Amino acid sequence: MFHPDLIRHPDSCPTLVLNADYTPLSYYPLSIWPWQTAVKAVFLDRVDIVAHYEREVRSPTQTMRLPSVIALKQFVRPSQFPAFTRFNLFLRDTFACQYCGSTARELTFDHVIPRAQGGRTTWENVVTACAPCNLKKGGRTPRQASMPLAIEPIRPTSWHLQEHGRRFPPNYLHETWHDWLYWDVELEA
């Protein structure tokens, strides 16, 4: 009987990337590279292979098992504060409307103090809002609209976003990755 990794197409063999301290570079999105990038990093001697797939790739002169987990040889220090992006905002707010708590509706972002009232686009003045709540609040402050915020908005640290990201494990986790990932939910094998 064949091992499932042997019949996989190489494109379905992503590589988990760990920092030099053997922690993931990122939990959400999970730090993974396509197999080609991982193999190139191996040949450039920039990474150590921690675990392999059974799947092999061949060149005219070599055969190599695809790496499933690699660790960088040089530590990459994460920036202390992440960039202000829509995705990072949603991650800070755990993909939930800060007015009603909904996670099922279309998410937008809302200026707590509306721009029309002098509000700026900063971490401390923007929150995740579902489209109905954003429309209901309109150009008013939460107090004016009688819509209290669940949590006051803050400027998150990279650590803060990584901790939130651990709440959202990806759909696919290869068995060789489990020892390196620590999720807040039970992993499915």
C-alpha cells in the first residue's frame, strides 16, 4: 500500500517555516512556503530541515525528500508593532463586529469618531463592524448612536496579533507540523 505523501503532487506539499528559535514565524496567516522556495532555501544553506514528507523530487543528478518543516538558520526579529491593514484590524478584533459581536456578517471597518467629526484612521479610532451596524451607526459616535463598543480599540503588538491568530487554525495541518504549532483548540489529525 502506498503512503499518502508518495502520491501527492509536490504543489500540495507546503513547508512550515519556523524561526531560528523553532517557533512559527507567524500563526495567522500560518508561515508556510511552497516546496520550491523551501528547496531553494535548503540549497542556499539558509535553513535546517526539521521534518520531511515521504514525497520526493528528482533532478538528473539528485533525489530529495520534500521538507515539511524547516527552521531558519538566522533569527528574524518580528517588528514590535504590525502595519495597520484591514486584515490586521480584523485579526485584532478576532473577526467580530465590535458593536453586536457578529462573526457571520460581512465585515467592514468603522471610525469610532467619524472622519466627518475629525476622527483619524488609526488603530485607536478604527474597529471591525458588520455592514448593518456600520450603516446603523452612520456618521455618529458610539455614544450618539447608543451603540457601545465591546472593547476599546488599541494599537496591538505583533505578539497580540499572533495570540489572536492562534484561535484560527488552518484547515490543513500536516502531521509533522503538530509538534511545532500550539493552537487554542484541539487539532484534528
